[in-house]
Amino acid sequence: MDQYDGEIDYMQQEDDWDRDLLLDPAWEKQQRKTFTAWCNSHLRKAGTQIENIEEDFRDGLKLMLLLEVISGERLAKPERGKMRVHKISNVNKALDFIASKGVKLVSIGAEEIVDGNAKMTLGMIWTIILRFAIQDISVEETSAKEGLLLWCQRKTAPYKNVNIQNFHISWKDGLGFCALIHRHRPELIDYGKLRKDDPMTNLNTAFDVAEKYLDIPKMLDAEDIISTLRPDEKAVMTYVSCYYHAFSGKQKAETAANRICKVLAVNQENEQLMEDYEKLASDLLEWIRRTIPWLENRLPENTMQAMQQKLEDFRDYRRLHKPPKVQEKCQLEINFNTLQTKLRLSNRPAFMPSEGKMVSDINNAWGSLEGAEKGYEEWLLNEIRRLERLDHLAEKFRQKAAIHEAWTEGKEDMLQKRDYETASLSEIKALLKKHEAFESDLAAHQDRVEQIAAIAQELNELDYYDSPSVNARCQRICDQWDSLGALTQKRSEALQRTEKLLETIDQLYLEFAKRAAPFNNWMEGAMEDLQDTFIVHTIEEIQGLSTAHEQFKATLPEADKERQAILGIHNEIAKIVQTYHVNMAGTNPYTTINPQEINNKWDKVRQLVPQRDQALIEEHARQQNNERLRRQFANQANVIGPWIQTKMEEIGRISIEMHGTLEDQLTHLRQYEKSIVNYKPKIDQLEGDHQLIQEALIFDNKHTNYTMEHIRVGWEQLLTTIARTINEIENQILTRDAKGISQEQLNEFRASFNHFDRKRSGIMDAEDFKTCLISIGYNLGENEFSRIMSIVDPNRMGIVTFQAFIDFMSRETADTDTADQVMASFKVLAGDKNYILAEELRRELPPDQAEYCIARMAPYTGPDGVAGALDYMSFSTALYGESDL
């Protein structure tokens, strides 16, 4: 390898280092230890060493010394100063020296080394190791890393469990190191006792023996290699290179001693090869001279058996006799070439065989042998082909003739059948398809017939011994073939003619079915409609049915024409069948409808039409009567309904408005009640009209929105409302008289109630009532409002009527006077015991005073309610409140 190639290799190694700048911590530790030990193995020759690889090379002095030791050359004088510039100068001198050896440094500068950059320092040392320890390794035309790997593989090949493929995991079990030592110094290691599953022992054994007996420092730790998944390649490669250099010197001495012995052995071997060549050449030439006349014999044989025997003899020659001679010729050439090569390598004159025994002479004789052999083989094959051709043609003729005769068997009888005369159209089409397939098959067999004739012709031309029988058989086949062709044409015409007739009938069948089906559906629909029970409720509906019926009757002439046309199709089919004597095996395949069924249904339709006419006339008269009843009811209902609504509104206004005294309002309401009662005969008359409508089953009336139910409900509400309103006025009069309420107060109560009756319904809900109380000065809490609601709405319906409102307001107005009266009575009745029973109150006091007292005192009684005792304190608390106690 020239210097340029070396530079390229180093550039590649440098690039590899650049990619590995980010070292794994485990690998960095292995490299640091290995590179340090490698540097010390050379520095100790100069009487020094390093402890820390990145620190001890920072000033460049030991780096320059290391390069001088491993290269044997003097470097430029180093700078002895301690300044950074001096250190950079020394490192640059070392780097320049490395570059002068064809090493291209990439990304490694003096500043990084001086700064103690561990990765850059390790990269630089690896570059030095590559250049001075590994580059010069050369094994079988490979160098550097590949050469070292090949050397390891060659040396460890005989060893079990050793397979060196790389410089990392292949060395983890330690057997590779032990195998290298054992290969060169077997006395140092008992390799048979080593185990692959004990890498720690193997590694330590190799490292200790190498350090003690081979002067190879211990650059690796067994623990690091075992614990690392992939040992550092550079560290392992550096250590293994020390093995190579340690054993290479001994190997050179052994090689020189063996070389003399090889020279003597080669000379003896060469002389033996010369004798063997002479003898082998003579024997081979003699065999060729005997064999060529046998191969040139061209006497033909008359029988196939004789020619087969000649061929078998030739095959024995090719299979048994010639292969050993081919091997001898090949071995002769190999021996000659080997001999000449050995003589040339030994600087001896070339070997010259005896006259006529040169390799070229043997090749010429061998060429003549192969020429005769090729001609003999071609002649044998041609003769055999000729005889085989005749036998093959005869056999081929017999086979094809037999196949054709078997195929034609029964075909003539099949073609003469008249099965199409009783077949249906689908069966005719199937017969046609089958016949077309037969015609295709017949056409396909045309080639076989021609082949049979051609083979017979060729056998005649080659004078085949049995030509007469061949010709007779061939003639029979040709005559039968012509007969089959004529019968095939005749049957095809008959089938096509029958198919045409049946297709015409089928088209007529199809047309009959297409027209008969909708016509039959129309008649069935017409019969269904004509017999359908119609339900109508208005005269318009019956008029619509009558119009539709008249339109239907207008279509009957056209329908009769369609019926005649359908029957005409059936008559045409019958005419074709009679004219051409077609055997119709079945009925119309497209429909089950027949002419008789069509005529029967048509007659039925004609019978139903007048019946439908009569039914429509009767229904029309009934609907006219129903319409009269509707109008009669509607005329009365449209008057009574609004009258009831008006009276309801007038009564509502009377009960809300405050015109006149209560007695005036009562008088007015009783006059209204009398007028309402006098209206009852009109309601009764309307009920009679309604009864007629129900009997006529009339369920709707477009002339009015009022139903009898509406009228009844309105009339009942009207009677109830007038009675209730009269009763309310009467109650108001009783309340006014009992409570001593003036007409002005009553008007004020009515005004307040109407104001807060926002819905104008005559009642207030709870929220409106509460708002009303607040507006007139009540300061209400939730308890107090609940108490009041229990008085005005004892049924808890959530509403307050005007009567309840008046009762409450009149009671509240009279509370003060009533309380004083009750207090005086309570003191008289209680006496010295300071309490009184509810029964005593009812017995001694007027009813209104007793009930008032009991009602107000109820929250303060005992658990037995009104039957409990009322004391003075409870009375005072309930009457005046807690603040008065």
C-alpha cells in the first residue's frame, strides 16, 4: 500500500473518531486505561511514564518524547517554557510530525490538547496507535485493521468456541486472548481447562500471562469487558496489536528455517511430477489411437434393435470408458501446469516433455477423438430417429383413428333424431345450444381428420409396411366425416325452422300476457270498486263518486276494444298451431289468464255497473236529506251559542261592576234569571234537531262551529253562573247587615278586589291577595299571611273569592270592639280561677263572641284543642300581641 492509500485510510479512521466524539462513559474509561498503558509501554524505554493521559500531555513534552520513541526519529527541539503559548507550540510540533507521516488530523487542534480535552486527547492517541502500531500489519494482502483481524482469525481458527469477527464482543469470553497465547506459546496456558462460561478466569489468565511472560502490559480490566455490553473496539484493538508485535519476530525466524526444507522437498516433488506426466501422456495417446477407428465405423443396421444396441455401446463408452480418460487428461494438464509453476517459482528451467507428448499434441489427438465421436453420435441419432419416426407415425395414426372413431360412435343416430317436433321453445333453444356446441366440436375434430389423412399420406411416402390397412381405415373415417357434416346441416335447419315458429308463438304468448295482465287487473279493480261499500258524509262526496262512476262508464267501450284485441292474439296463436301442425305441449308460460276467464270477468263488470248506478242514486238522496238537517241545526245553533256567550258576559259585568245597591243588583240578576229560563224551549227544539242528526249518523257540520255538547255545557254554565252570582249578592247582603258594613265600605272592598283581580275572573290568587293586603296597610310575615290564608281559603285551593274577602275585611274592621267586649266577658266568666274552658265560652257568650275568642285563642290551648283551658295570659297574648305582656 502506497502513502496515498495510507492517507485515505487514516482519513477514514479520523472520520470514525469524529463520529465517536460523544463517548460512552464505559468506553471512555476503557480507552483511558488502555491508551495510558500503551503509551507507558513505549515511554518506559525513555525512562518515564504518564499517570493522567489528558493532563500529562498538555505541555507537549511527553507527547513529543512518545513520538520519538515509537518512530525512532528526532523531532524539533521542544519549548521549555511553562506558558500556554509554549505548550501549544510543543503540541503543534507533535501534530505536525504526525501529519508528516501521512495522517490527516480532523477536528484535533493543539488548543484542545493543552486545555486537557479528554475526548480530543484520546482521539489523538488513537490516531498515533493506528499509524505506528496497526498500519504496518499486513496479512495476505490485507493491512491495518483488516490485516490484524485476519491474523487473529487465522491464528484462532483451530480453537473450539473461538470465533473472531470483530474487536469488541468476540473477545468478551477471553478465549480469543488465550487462544493467541496458546498458539504461539502452548506451554504458558493449559487451553483444555478453560471454559467459555467463565470469562472472568479466561480474561485474567490471558492478561496475567501476557504481562508476565510476553512483556505486554495489562491494558484492559476483565470486569470492564464483562460488564460492558459492547467493549470498546479501539481499546481491544490496541491491546491485540501488542500480541501481534510480540509474536511476529518469532514467526519470522521459524519461517527462514522452514524455507530450506521446502526447497529440497520441492525439487524431489518436481522430478516425480515429470515422470508421472510422461507415463500418463503415453497411456492416454495409445487409448485415443485405438478408439478413433471404432467411432468412424458407419455401417447401418436394418433393425431398430440392432441400432439400439449400437447406441447402448456408445452410451457405455460415454458413461464408462471416456470419463476416466477425461479425468486423466485434466489431471495431466493440471500436473503440467503445476510443475511449470513450481519450476518457475524455484527459478528452475521449464519442463519439456518428450516429442509428441506435449500438451498441445494431446489436445490435438483429443480433438480428433471428439470429432469422430460427434459424427458417430449424430449418425446413430439420425438412424434411430428415422426408425422411430416410422413407428411413431404408425402409432400416432392408430391412436388418432381410435379417438376419432370413439368420438363418432352414436353421432349419426343422434343427428337423425326428431326430438325437436315435441319440444317447447326453451327446449328448442337448449337443443340449438347443444347442436351449436356439437358443431363447434365437429369443427374442432376437422383438424384431427386432416391429421389422420396427413399421417397416412406420410406413411405411404415412407413405404410403411402396413400402408394398405392404414389407407382403408383412413377412407372409412373420411366417408363417415362427410356423412356427419350433411346430417349436421340438416338437423341445424330443422331446429332453426322450429325455433322460429315457436318464437313467433312465444312472442304472441308474451304479448297476450303483457296485455291480458293489466286488463285483468283493471277488471278485478273495477269489480272491487263497483262492489265496494262506500261511506260518505257530505253531498259533495257522493257527487264526486257519481262523477267518477260516470267517467268509468265512459271507458267501457275502449276497454271492450282492448278485450277484443287480446282475444284476437289468442286466435292468431291457434291459427299458427293449426296451420303448421305445431305440437303445443303446454299453456301460455307467461300467464295463467285464459280467454274464458277474461270473458267471465267482463260479463261480471257489465252486470255490476247498473247496480252501482242504483246505489249512488239512493245515497245521493240520503245525503241531500242529511244536508237539510245540518242546515236546520246550524241555523238555530248559530243563534243560541252567541246568545249564551252574551248572557255570560253580562252576568260577569253585573257581579263585578258596582251600580246601585246590593238589592238593586239582586233585582237585576233575578230578572236575568227569568229571561234565561224563558229561553229553555229553544234549547229543547235544538235538542230535537240534534236527535234527528244523530239518527241519520251525521258526525260533522260545516255550517256551524257549535255542537250540541257545546250548547249544553254553555247552557248549564249559564244557569250555574246566574244562580251563583245571585247567591253571592245575597251573602254580601247578609254580611253587610251582620257586620254593620256601610254601602261605602262595601264599594271600597269591591274596588280593592277588582283592582287586584288582574285576570278579571272574580277571584284572586294568593299572590294578588297578599299584594292587596300590603296595599291597605298590613305588615305581613309568612306566619301571619299563612294564618290569614287559612281563614279566607280553608280548603287550601290557593284562591280568594270576593265573599271570603268581604268576610275577612269586615271581621278585621270589627276586631277592636269585639276584643274589648270579649275581655270584659272573660273576666266575669273566669272569676278567681283565671281561666275558662271552651265549653264555658260557648255556653255563656253570644255565639259570635264565643267563636271569635276560641278561634283567636286556638294556638295557645292544650293538646286537646278547643276543649282545653284558656288562661288570662294566653288570652292577652293572642288578643294584643307579645309586646303587651
